[in-house]
Amino acid sequence: MVAKANLRTVLKQAQNGYTLKRSDTMLREEIEKFDNAFPDGVFAFPPSPEAPKVRIRALDKYCREKGITPRDLSKEEMEQFLVY
């Protein structure tokens, strides 16, 4: 589950221990319902049609050969992997 909560807002002290507040239980149910709508765990927006595509395999091969990570590439080096 993705949501984070402060323990003070989630737990309410009872005589025989701690219990969840009703509102927090309802929030948890809503989050679980949302998560279950994406069985493969992927929730993403499609890229803009104008955005360039990245040739990932070629980029990976180049970085492995050079012993660097993609963030270490200059703009000129990265440009060779973009398809407009």
C-alpha cells in the first residue's frame, strides 16, 4: 500500500490496546480499492505524442560498455538515443 500515516492519526488508545479509528479504516478501504483496480501494479499516464522516445536497449548497451549510468551522459551523448 502506498499511503503513509502518522500513528497518532491511525491509532486510538483503548482500554485493552490500540484500535484503528473508523475514518482511517474507511480511508484504507478506499486506497485498497484503488490499488486493486490495477492488478499488475502499474498506474501511469501515457506520454505526450510530441515527447521523444528513448531507445532503451541501445542506451543500456552504451552505458554498460562505457561503465557509466544514463545520468552521467552529456546532452550530446543522450541525443543519439532519442527518436523524435
